[in-house]
Amino acid sequence: LMGCINEKRRTIHILDTFIPEDSKHYPNRLVLGTKGWKEYRSICSMQTADQLRYLGDWHSHPHATVDRSRTDRDTFANLRPELDGLGVCVITTGTRHKSYVINVE
């Protein structure tokens, strides 16, 4: 997820997404790839004067709840070094959605 966060107004604006070509989809799991990510992130940063930044990720739990799984908690921990301050993870079932704020501090 790419966008911006306005902490003063307590809003998160998701403006773009990127799905790496080498991501692997399994019936019960998703392994996020990285192919093309650094280049895409650099282009977004350059074209928006660093206003559009990496916010976090989204994924689905099509046959489960929107609650965080153990894998999600581990992923949140791994995302922290990539984030600048706050981030977000969105989980969807297709009909329900839930967003989790990731605080780096």
C-alpha cells in the first residue's frame, strides 16, 4: 500500500498498490514477493517529492475472520523497519475488512 498519513487529522490515505510479480498464492497462505518493489518505490518517491510512501500491506482471509493470525503478527513485526513512523495492514474476507495501525515507535 502506498499513500500518506496525516497524524494531525488522524487519517490514512491509500492512493496506490503494488503487487510483486513473484508473490506466491497458496490456498491457506500468501508469500509476498519483492520483484520490482525497490524500483517501484523509488519511482513513486521521486514522482511525488517523497509525499507518496510505503504504508504497509493488505491481504485476504477468504475463509476466515479479519482477525490477525500468528503469521500476521510476525509480518507486522517484520514490516516495522520498512515503515516511516506509522503504517497499516488491511485484512479482508471479501465482504468484511479490518485495518490495523502499525506503530513503529
